[in-house]
Amino acid sequence: MDRTPVWFMRQAGRYLKEYRELRVKYSLLELCRNPELATEVTLQPLRRFDLDAAIIFADILLPLPGIGVDFEFAAGEGPKIHRPLRSPSQIASLAVGEPEDSLRFVLEAIGMVRRELPRQVALIGFAGAPFTLASYMIEGGYSRSFLRTKKMMYLHPNSWRVLMEILVEVTVRYLKAQIAAGAQAVQLFDSWVGALGADDYRQYAMPYSSMIFESLKDQSVPTIHFSTGTAGYLELLKEAGGTVQSVDWRIPIHLAWERVGTDTAIQGNLEPIALMAPPDVLERKVLDILKQVDGRPGHIFNLGHGFLPQTPVESVSAIVECVHEYSHS
Amino acid sequence: MDRTPVWFMRQAGRYLKEYRELRVKYSLLELCRNPELATEVTLQPLRRFDLDAAIIFADILLPLPGIGVDFEFAAGEGPKIHRPLRSPSQIASLAVGEPEDSLRFVLEAIGMVRRELPRQVALIGFAGAPFTLASYMIEGGYSRSFLRTKKMMYLHPNSWRVLMEILVEVTVRYLKAQIAAGAQAVQLFDSWVGALGADDYRQYAMPYSSMIFESLKDQSVPTIHFSTGTAGYLELLKEAGGTVQSVDWRIPIHLAWERVGTDTAIQGNLEPIALMAPPDVLERKVLDILKQVDGRPGHIFNLGHGFLPQTPVESVSAIVECVHEYSHS
């Protein structure tokens, strides 16, 4: 049996000393926008851990300035959109732009990482899904209630559609360019779509995610569909598309797999805070996931969401070893 | 056929002008701690809408000072625990206290409301579930990640158990006292338990919620078990107890009912932000829920979580009328 592949969301990041050292000199956006630095950061976790994939160091919000929406990362507070989209007229002023040009630094970094990576390690590209990107652009940052986003959907459905169609086109072009540059798989992050009920997902988000997966069908790479909090309507996520569904820890992985069907691979689903648990608790949680999967092919071991900055490096090594050992036994 | 009962979480609150007028003069805690004022606030929505239940105006954190944990509501920021529980020694210093005495103002308000309510309107009492209360006490307020709470569970399981057992005893005594004072149903709010995976729920939260429902079995009132974000393991919530399961909008209500079984009544599950939608969108959403329920007895129409302060009063009237009309047709 092949060993279960393992990689982690935010495997390059603040939990690594060598990353924090770079962050003393460069901002997050400076790291993203400099291909040499982005390459270095992407490769950092690969030097420490026996990971089966690298994910290009970037951020889902990078395409926003090209559309006409500027933002920054405020220290310790996450992203801050300078002028959040609060009116139909603001949405009407947006444009698709030229993502292949305005995001060239990501494409260059992909090429550079690809040349440095060992053959057996896959390089994953990614983008934010339309709903999640729209929610940042409308709320202005992270939101608990998504009140403004939902009001835009309900009160201005035409503007919502215009915004989502722009995001679809940008995302398709961006992901195709990433694949052309060397990405061997791409992940679509719909991190906040779990705020929607099933009907709203079907009406306001799913059609646009579907368009993206549909447009990528002629590309010969796997597509990973990431979401959290969607245990109530996983079938719809599967229907929207993706050769792999990435699920969070809020649903047992074997039940998630029953719901999406055995023709779909599944990625997940360790709780990120489990890495702060004592070694025996962490190991039990990793083994529980592997036992639930029960050797079924098509499982990619990962977290249900990204690493927290407080993650101890030893826990990461322990998981990688445990997954590889177990799946070889 | 009897009409579908309808009430709303946070039906007394800031979306009502008459409530905001009182809040100019009194803080939230002053309103809660004065039985006459709490009675007035509890009755306010009943004067406007043809609701089938009143819920006593109170807050799930009110029992905390009696246990040894002080807090306040910082303006616009939600609850702020003065000295969050960050160490086992802090937990060791807590005590059950005398909830029947320290929360006498709630019990008095229940008696007063009961005397004023028409016979056909039920009065609902409530308390926070142990996991949700513990998370506030440990995090110090609302949390996105529940990092400190989960670390306490994983790293100090004995202290966690001590804390949860104190909360069980306080909650059982508090809810029994509410029932003795005139509450005709009680709701246990496990608002944040959806942050846990199924295994963690089973190990760290469910046993304590179960103890509470078990202890209330000899009381002759319905018990409502409220949670959000638990679509991945609703069966466990049902197993923990409650004659009614209250589910949020992240799972279609007919699928939720299949999962918890037809021997359990179900409450829910309109998206609170739907009340900000245009009348036709709101009506469609209300009718969708009623159609999914399909006349099955044991449905209580409610939201999936509480009203937001921005809720328009006209939307509330529209829902109440729509539910009563539909279920009479």
C-alpha cells in the first residue's frame, strides 16, 4: 500500500523560528510579493519535515488590488480592506484586470519552488473561493456574523452576481496561470462559506465555485475544495466540484466520506489545537483519523484548518512520522 | 391541526425601541438583577407580537459571580471576565455556592412574569451549558479559536472535570429553582460547543450536559437543548438529552430531524440575518422551513441563533403571522 500523503495548511508560517526571523525584516506582503523570499518561505517546512507536498506561500487576498480593492495586514489583527464594498456602485466600479500580470510574482515563485523541490514532493497552488473573497471585501476583514455580506446577497442580488462573476474570472485565470507556472494541484479556499445555510449556499455561492471547477476540468491537475463548518450540506460542496474535498474536524472523517461518496478523495481533518495537546492525546487523535479512514485509498492527511502560530514544531514532526508509519504498517 | 408555536431567541432586546429606552437608564446587568425591570423587558415583545412563549430576560453568565468569577459587559464588546481561569489553581479555588440565593432575582422575575402572562403563553427559563460557560470563563470573553479552552481540556483534564462538575451542580440547582419559580420549560444554551469535534464533544462536554438533562428528568417540563455548528454530530447532542433539539440554519431542518429521530421535537432554524432581507426573500425562507417540516408535529419555529440588534420589527411580525397562518391552513 502507498503511504498516506501528508501536508498542512499554513505549514509555512509563524510557528517556525526561521519564518519569524524573516518577518522581523519583511512584512507578510513583502514576503509574498518577492519571489525569492516567497520561495524561501515555501521551502522552510520542507527542510524540517518529511512532507509530501509544498504549498506556495501566498495569501488568498493577493488578487484584490488587481480588481480595485486595496488592503493591508494590520499587526496582529488580520487583513484590513481599505474601502470595504458597501454599495452597488462600488461593485460596479470593479474590473477583472490582468491577474496574470498583477500576480506575476506568485507565478514566478511557483516556477522557482518547482525547480528546487524534489520530484516526489507536489507543489500546490491556491486561491480564495468567490464567497470567501467577497466576504472579506464587503466586511472589511474577518467577521463573526457576515451581516453585511448577507445583506448584500439578499438586498442587491444583481450586484452580488456581478461581484461573484468578476471573482470567478479572476480566479480561473489566476489558477490556470499557477498551473502553467508549475503548480501540480490547486486548492480553492472557501474558508467562511459555512456561515451560509444550504439554500443560500446553493443560490449565492455554489454556482460560482462550480464555474471555477468546471473551467479547470481541462487542466490535468487535481483540484482540492476546502471549506469549514459545512457538515450540514457536504453533498453540495461535492456537487460544486473538486477531485478532493477538504473537511474540518467538526465531522468524523468516515461520515464525511460517506456523504461525498467514494469517487471523491478526502483531505483532513485534524483539529489544529490538537497540536498543543500532550503527545499521547495528539497521537490518539491522529490514529483515530487513520482508523476511521481504514486504509481507503484517496486520503490526504491534513488539518481541518491552518496551523496556529503557537503550534509546537515537535508536534508537527510527530504527526508526519505517525501518519507515514501507520500507513506503511 | 394545532398551530406551530413560535418564539425567538433574544426576542427581548436591543432591536426594540422600548428596550433601548430602558437601556439609556440601566445597564444590561442592572436590568437582569432587578426583578421588576427584568419582568418588564421579558414582557415587551409579547405586547408587540403574537408569540407562543416568553423567555425570561437574563444572561447565561449570571451564575458566574456565585461561583467566584466576576465579569462585566463592556460597551459594545460583549462580556469581559475580570480574571479568566488560566490555571488549575484558579479552578481549584471555585465553589458551587448557593445559586438559589445568589440568583434569587431571576427566580423572582420568573414568578412575576408568570403572574402577568396569559395562560396560553409558556414561560421559558434557561441556563448556559457547561462547555459554553467554561469557554467564557477560560477565554475571558468570546473567542474565535477556543485555544485556551481546548488547551485546558487537553493539558489539565482533571481540572477541566472539576470545573465542569461545579457547573453541572450549579446549573441543575439553578434550573430546578427556575422551574419551581414558574418556568414551564427550560433551555440549555450550548452556543459554542460546535467548536469541538465529535470525539472531543463526547469526552469533554457531553457527559456534563447529559448529567444536567438526567437530573431534570423528574421535573415535569420540556427541556430544550440548544447548540450551533453541530451538524456533524447532531446524534450526540440528542443522546446527551433534551426533549427538544434546537438546531441552527447550517443544516436543513428535515435532515436534522432525520438525524435526531422522530421521538424528539425540533426547534429552529431561521438564519437571523434573513430578517434583514426584503419581505419576499424572508417569506420564502420561512415557508421553506415550514415545507421541510411538512406538518410533522413537534416543530417549534425559532431562529438558529438570537436576533441581531439591527433586526427590523416588521420582519418579526411578518414571521409570526406567516408561521401561524401557514400552520392553520
